[in-house]
Amino acid sequence: MQKHSSIIQRSLRYLMLGIIAIALVGGSGCKSKKKAAEAAAAAEEKARIEREMEEKRRAEAEEAARRKAEEERLAAERERAAAAENSPERRLEKYFDAIASGTGSSSKSMQEAMSLFASPETPVLIVISEDGGQKDYDRPTTIKEYLNYLKDTKNNVNRIFEVKYDAAGKITELELIKEL
């Protein structure tokens, strides 16, 4: 019996050592799994942060591109407005208004307006009515006579309808329309 009990005791010791060994191996396996899970979570967090940063950079780049396009559009619009303001037609309208206002600078405005024309004898046609595409003109005149008329009457009731230019950019014919 003693032999039998010593076998049982040895078996129990081996069993206990086996359980302890399994617990140690299993415990260390959980720790390595935990470390692997933490490493995977850290890598996933890093990848998420990198994606967010990339999305933020892309959004900032798109916003910068939108701002640049808007600035370019506004600059082009300002240029068009400035060009329209400085167009020969607009300048001529200003000269006509200045001459008709009768200020002391009427003579200077007349000279500046004349510099836009090919000659003082450039024809000026004034449309007094239009019916079905047919235009009815007032008596033809020249730019020199028209500017003197504006200076004398101090009344500018005509607006520029059409302007024809020569190769040098000088006005060769001016068509005005009466404003009612």
C-alpha cells in the first residue's frame, strides 16, 4: 500500500507540476496575446491618425485651391471691370458728359475726345428711331460738330450704340442712339 500511495503522491506531484507548467505557459501566452493585441491596436490607431491627417491635408489643399480659384475669378472680374471702365466707348461717354456739363474743362475734354478719332471729320450718325430693323437717322454730322453741339446745348441725350475702328484703333464711325 505504501508503494501504491507513493505512486499516487508522485502522480499528484507530476500532475501539479503539469498544471503549474500549463498555467505558466498559458499565462505567458495570454501576455503575449495581450501585447500583440496592444501592438495591433497601436498600429491601427497610428494608421487612423495618419488617414485623418491625410484627409485634413487634402481638405486644406482643396480649400486652398478653391480660394485661389475664387481669387483668380475676382481678379479677372476686376480686370474686366477696369477694362470696361477704360474702354474707348466708356471714356467717350465720360467726355460727352463732361463737355455737356459745361465746366471750364470742356475744351480740354473736347481735345481728349478728338484724340480717340481718326479725324475731326469722322462721321457721327444719330439713330432717332428704329422699326423692324430699319433705322431712321438724324442729319449726319461730324465728331467736331457734334462735340461743339454738346458744348453749346449742355445736353447729352445720346448714348453710344456702335463704334467702328481702323487698324490703328482710332474711331472711324460713331453711331449714337437717342435716349428717351
